[in-house]
Amino acid sequence: MPVPTAAVRSAEHVQFGRSAPDDIADELRVRINGGQLGPGDRLLTERQLAAQLGVSRISLREAIRLLIGQGYLVSKRGNSGGTFVTDLHEPQLAWLRRIRNDPEWVVDLMQFRKAIESRTASQAATRHSAQDMRDMRAAIKETAEPPSRGLFRQADHRFHLAIARASRSARLESAVIQTRGELFVPVDSLTYQDQFRQSAHEHAAIADAIATRNPARAAAAMEDHLESSLRDLFQLVVQEPTVDLAVDVCSGGQSKQASRRGPC
């Protein structure tokens, strides 16, 4: 039986009740990596953000200093000052280095995402509301013809979050947000062939299956989409001239030497 919407609390607004700066920095990093915050976006004021996260302002201040040091944030003074998301160049390079040094890590993460998000799509197929479908369709429209890569990233996040919310499971929603936040796809800066329309097509297939209340088809469409995303991701990495290691995603994630490999 569907779970009432009112019984579900959004995982994005759970009060964490924690004070460790490292944990707070992790939460903000997840929001940036996952696309909830993009280059040029301004954070809430210190008071507002501390209240939203349920943490002390002193701990938040230290977390922001950590993220400034890692190249995620920049602080500006003056009438139009505040704390802003950077162009993410430094975090992008660090993330690419991690994939090159340990490609199996990202394969493992994507396998986990497949398990979580295919179940989420399946559950959304039996529990969604008309508003959930409107949210998904609106996000799909935005991913098909985005004005910029940054806006594509945000629309993509909204689509996956709409499915998570439609599952009516706060735990699944939280897991989707966390795993998406670990997978920092640097679409804002890397040069590669646009996959916007393909992504929108795959999103539409997922949404259609959810709309027709077909759990098996929704789960399969989500798995296909994430497999495609993994192939595209490694194509981006190996297109970079300094890359010398990629993962053979067709053979279960075994690493192999490569300088130019396209998707399977």
C-alpha cells in the first residue's frame, strides 16, 4: 500500500545535529558534487545555513574554511560579497586523479548506485503522485536543451531526486543524494561531445515506465541509464591526454592500460 506523502520527511532537510567541521564539509561537498549547488552559486548566510544543517556557526565557519582550501568555495567581501561555489577546477582535477589511480572505486560506486536507484525507480512506479510525474517531466525538458552544462547538472539532479521522493522512502532518498554526491562528474569544465539529448531520452524511458506503474521496466531503464553514464564517464577520462589507465566496463570493471578508448 502506498505510503502517504505526509509521512515522509525530505532527506535534504533532515537536521543532522552534528558539529564536526569535517562532517559539515562532507555534506556541503555532496551538494556541490551532486549538482544541487553549481559554479557561481552563493551559499546561504552563515546563520541560515547553520540553522538548516542544525550545526553551530563556529563549526560551519571551520567547514567553509576547509572547502575554501580545497578549491570548492571562495569568500568575497563587499556589498555583493558572500561565500560562492568556485569554477571547481581544483576539485575536478583531484577527482580525475582519483579515478585514474583507482578506477575500480568508481565502478564499485556506480554498481552501488545501480542497486539503490533501480530499487528507487521500482518503488516510485507504485507510489508516485501526479506531482511527482510533473517534477520528472519538467526536469527532463530542462536536460534536453540546457543553456549551460552547469544547468544540465542541476536539472539532472532534480530528475533523480524527483524519483527518489516518489519512492516515498526517506532512507532511499538519502542514499540517492549521498551516492550522487560522491560521483563528481566534471561536466562544467571538460570538453566532450554533448550527451544532453541522449540523457533526456534515457530519463524519458525511466519516467514512462514509472508513469505506467511498471516496476520491472522502471528498474531496468534506470540500470540501462547508469550503465550508459559509466561508459560516458570513462570516455571522458580517457579523452584527457594525461590519462593512462581506464576500466574495461564491459568485463566487470577489470583495469587495463589505455590511452584512447570509447564506450563499449
